[in-house]
Amino acid sequence: MTYSTVERAWNKFHYIVEQLQDKIQVIEIHFASILLFHFDK
């Protein structure tokens, strides 16, 4: 296993983590807006 293989694997892992964080953030914002909408009534 060469260094470049490790580097590529790490970059791919980092990319997946960033994608997940973006999705989680969208879900959190969506969930917060639903909660606020219900409590406003």
C-alpha cells in the first residue's frame, strides 16, 4: 500500500464526510423550521 493510495482513500473519505455534513445541515434546518412553525401556532 503506497502513500498515494492512502492519500486517495483519505480524500475520498473526507469528501463523503463533507457530503454527509451538508445533508445533515439541510435536515437540521428543515427540522428546525418545522418545529418553529408548530410552536408559532
